[in-house]
Amino acid sequence: MRCSGMHGVLPLCLFTILVIFSLYWISDTTEASEEGRFAQAQALVERIVSTHPEIVRLSIHAVPAGEKQNRIIACNIKEKIGMPSDPEDLEVMRGKRIVVLKKGTNLDVTLPILDRSGRPIGTAGVTLPLRRGQSEEQVVERVRFIARFLNSAIQDAGGPLW
């Protein structure tokens, strides 16, 4: 359809353009709000990774407000954000214990994120390299140190960042 000539066609063309622009704007802001929804959690992950360059992967898993599925809400590997949590993440959420998995030359450690009352509100997945001469226990202790900092920062924020 051309937007010139006929008297009734011009307003219809303008209306169509306005509707298309509005749909584009709504979808664009929806995507932006999803990115911004967990911006504080993502900034925290990026800050921790920048101060601990040995971290291979750091992710926060949680059930976002208004949702039912546990998923990655922040991670230094952007492609992982939004992916469903693995069974070990769900296991840690239920039991407040940690899970340690050896993945190649790395240790993947999942720990609970607790609110001030000790209730699990998420999990932290921290992957560190297992270097020659290091024991798994030493790596797990390093992960615990990183996770304590993450947990404290979340508690200091006054509540979950999701």
C-alpha cells in the first residue's frame, strides 16, 4: 500500500506506522527490562569476577519473583543467563548443603545463598580450576570465601536481587 494519493489512505498508513512502531517499542522495552531486571545481581557477579580472575564461571540461580522455575539470573558467561538450573542447583536449594562436581580440570561448586534468617533464596555456582598441587578441599575453601562475599553483598542489599 502506498501512503500517498487517496484521502482515506494517508491516515490509515500513518496509523499502521504508529502501530508497528508501538509494537517494536514495547518488545524492545520488554527485552531491556528483562536485562535490567537483574542488573544489580549481574553487576555483583561482574565485580566479584573482576576481583577474582581465577573464577572460570560464577552464576546466581534463583526463582525470580512471579515465576516458578529456578534459572540462572546472573552469570559471567552471558549465554548462560536465563537457562534453567541444573539438578544439583535444585538439590542445594532444598538442602542447604554444597555440591562439588569435577568437570575436567575444574571444580564446579554449588552453594546456597541464604537470607538473613538462614532461609535459602538461591544458589551460587562457582567454578575454579583445580591446579597441580592443590587439593579439592583447598579449592572448595576458596569457593566458600567467594560465596560468603556474594551472600553478604546480597544480604546487604536488603533482600534478593531478583
